[in-house]
Amino acid sequence: MLRVLALLTFVATLAACNGASDLDKAPTPLGDFNLHHNIVVAPKAQKGPLSREVSKEELAEAVRAATAERFDRYEGERLYHFGISVEGYVLAQPGIPLVFAPKSILILNLTVWDDAKNKKLNPEPHQITVFESLDQGPVVGSGYTKSAEEQLKNLSQNAAKAIETYLVKQNREEGWFNGGTALSPAGEPEDK
């Protein structure tokens, strides 16, 4: 029972974080990273059950804009490219408070390309699933308090933050943006 409660608390904490809340701070170091191409497509995007409508073009543009907002801050010396495919979404409609307060969700696949090496850094696309920030509280779904555009912007910003978190992890473990040199937990290069 305690494990379930701890897991739910952890998930709620992650969902409560707004993906744009740290954009006024310096970006997390990512070595020589400089985003060159930010390509987002949504031809196969599936609308989840009980979702509001949004066009595939709006999905792709919202994710592209949030990704640019976060990654255009990086000014490393080497060029990298993102290939992002929006796979699915739910933009919550108004539910029944206390009984059914639906939450929004966004699923995408990410591929990262190294321009100088002309190769993918992740051979298989990395799937990212994000939920909306829980700034309404757990009782009222965002369908009551936000438009579809506001929900999509929040999800897209959370997705961009999740991409950044993934890149930081890959850089630390695999040295993606440090010339292939992994970093120790203290941020120092380590022998592989």
C-alpha cells in the first residue's frame, strides 16, 4: 500500500511541474549541443477517447514551437537535428468533478541526429509520454478551466522539457554531446 501511495505521489509531482517554469533560467548544460533542424510531424497521430478535436497541423506546430522555445537557448558548437512524430493525444473535455476529471496526455517519438557524423544517436525512436500540469488541482479536469489551445501548449511545453531531460540523461550516460565521453554523477568525464 505504501509503495502505491509513493508511486502516485511521485507521478503527481512530475505532472504538477509545468514544462515552461524553468525557461527564465540558464539551460541545463548539454555540451556542444546546438539544435539545427526541429522537424515535427503528426500524420499518424491518434486522438484518444473523449478528447477534444485538434488538427494534426496544430499538434505539430505546438510541439515544434515548444521545442524551439526550449532548445533555441543552446548555443553549442555542433549541429544536431530532431525528428519528432506525434503519435497520440487526449485533450481533456469537461468531466464530472469528484467522479471523472479527465487529464490531457501527449505521446511522441523522438529521433536525434548528429549532423557531423551523419547518423542517428538513438537507432530506435525514443517514446515520450507526458501529462498536463496539475495546476487546477486533482478534482477539476483542465477541460473546465482551459481551452484546447491552452491544454496543447501546456502538453507541448511538458514534452519539450521531457526531451531535455532525456538528452541530459543520454549525455551523462553515453556522452552524446561531449564527443562520446560519458560523465560521472559529478559532471566530470569518466573512462568507459
